[in-house]
Amino acid sequence: MSAIYRLQGKTMTYHWGMPGDVSKVAAYAKASGTDIDTSLPYAELWMGTHPNAPSHVLDEDRTTLADLIKKNPSFSTDQIYKQYKGDLPFLFKIQSVGKALSIQAHPDKELGSRLFKEFPENYKDPNHKPEMALALTPFETLFGFRPLEEIAHHMEKYFELKELVGEEASTEFLQAVKSNDLTEEQNKVLLKKTFSNLMKSNQQDVTTSLSKLIARLVETKTNDSVSQLLIRLDREYPGGDVGVFSSLFLNHVFLEPGQAIFLAANEPHAYLSGDLVECMATSDNVVRAGLTPKFKDVDVLVNMLTYRYGSAESQKMTPVKMGDHTLLYDPPIDEFSVAWTKMEANETENHKPLAGPSIIIATSGRGILVGDDNKQHELDEGYIYFVGANTTLTAKTSDSNLEFYRAFTILT
């Protein structure tokens, strides 16, 4: 029985997405038959079994992927099928980011379960949501707390930040960084106090301070990257959003195609611009606190964070070879890994059988996939396939290059 099925994913249009004529999300969705309205901001393409946006098999019955797996549990393996109750352990996405997403973090399993139980109107499931982002195009994000010395420098350069944090807390923070005699755990406690003071600032104070800061930066024509980011974020979220100030605490990271970061639970981040491949545990839980018109849960966010700090370079993932033309990005969790295959014309790549389910999306070029039954499946840009567990897979190109990403689960 064939274990390779072409899918149609589900698009999401959010205010931060890209117009349909430039969005990778829209281009890939169109390849699977989705009608595109170029006036809408296409933000995400979901691929998986999540009930909010289930993928469908491109057959006459429009079978959902979840139903396909339920009828064929071996496609997932018995262990994975039972552990995840018939669903895929991961949610695979393409994202097109035209403006900043919210300052956010994702809960661990314990917190996710509690939030779902206590606030089901805001948190839709009890799962955790670790995720990995791989750049498709040059990609920009805020991620993790900066080295403390950089935060201290920003407090002194942007005195409006120090005003919001408060004289006592800012002085304590600056002196501690200068003396450098606290333990790492003591530094984390101090960082939490300082960040919490900012995020819990009175809204009128935030609006007034941010207005003064942006006016000063514009008037003095300050053109360093941090100042320009502040101006841009204020333009994208006008009216006094505390998330603009919080960017001064977070690493400003740029990824080139092929580079990736792993976002563990309880770590702050905000995607800023670019197209990316994203994979996560099957959850839609997000705790937001800035750069958003949506519900903000500041108390939960400031209390859930780990307050790890330091350069984000150490958080970039180092892939390993999985084949002649394939790199493997393997985060320290069970739910998912992602392989990136990049082929030139007239090349062949063999993927050994994987003991778990997988989803493939072609992001450029064209070629063919061949499974155990030797049937050929066209793999053009935007095409999506589900591949059942333990399926031998061969990709071939002729007159074109081909790039595709494959998300999969193998339990350890």
C-alpha cells in the first residue's frame, strides 16, 4: 500500500503577514489549489493534524490527514499513534513575516496544562510548544535576553528605559553589572526584577516615554541598528506599546537561509521579518506581552521566563549530515526533527526509512519522489506530501534544482 500522499495545507491571514503577491505562504498554498487574494496578508501555512487547521489529502474525498492516520495507524507507528492519540506529534509551518510578531514565550508542559485548565478562553490546549525556526529567506528575530552588559548600555543610552524601570531598580541593575560580583542565579533574579518593572509599567508612562524617545531619535537622525529598530517597531505598533522598549532587553538576531534556532519553552522571542520554515509541538499556546493587539498576559510571561542571558549566537543550531545533499536539524526533544535537502540538477538523494511519520514541502525547484512501490510523485515548489513511517524515499532531479524540508518524529 502506498504511504506517500499529497496534501493541501491551510493558510492563516494575520495582520503581520505579507501581501499575497509576495508571501511564500501564498505562493506555496497556491501550488496546492488554494485561491489567493493578493490584498490579504498571508502569514502562515499549517501542515499537520491540528484541529484548528487540519491538512487534507488531495483526493476525491478530501480526507483529513488525521483520518488517514486513524485508518492506517502503521503510518505513524503503533507507539507514536498511541502516545499522541492518533495525531501527529508536530505541527509544520511556513511563515511569512511582514511586521513584528508579539513579544511572546511558549509554556512548558506543566504551565501549559495549568493555563488550559484555568483560562481555556485564552489557552486552547494543555500541551507545551517548543519550536524551531529555519530561515527560508534572510530572517530577523528577537530571541533571548542579551548579555547583561548590553542591557546596561541601553539603559544608559536610552534614558527613557531607565525611567520606566525606576530609579532604584535601574541603579541596582547598573551597579551589579558594573561590579560583576553576583552569581548567575543572582543575576537572573535581578534581571527578572528589572524586566518585570518595565513590562508592568503604567500605560500612560509607557506612552509618554516612548513618544519622547522616538521624537528624540528622529530629531537627532540616529541611525544605528538598535535605534532604527525602535523607530520601526513604534511605527508598526503605534500608540505606546511596551514591546518596543522590551526589544532593548532581547538579542537582535539575523539568520541566513539554512541557519536555524531552537526556541525552548519559557524563552522570550519575537519574529520581525522574513520567510521561515517552522516546526513545533502540536500546540497553539502563546503567552504574549507586547507588540500585539491581542490579549496580553504580562504577569504569566514575566513569571514563566528562565531569564537565561547571553549571546544568541550560541543558540543557533549546528546541523549534521543526513545524506549527500541533506542536513539534519535535531533539537533536544522527542516531538520533531527537520531535514533540509538541497539538490542541483541531475542529482539523486536517498532517505533511509524513518521509524515515524513525516511531512515534506518543496520550497524551490522541482523534481520527483519515489517510494517503496516505485511510483513517481511530482515535487514542485509548494507541493506538500505526507510520508508514512518506514517508507524508503528517493528524490531525483533532472533539469532543475530542488530544495525541500522534511519534518518527522522518531521516538528515542
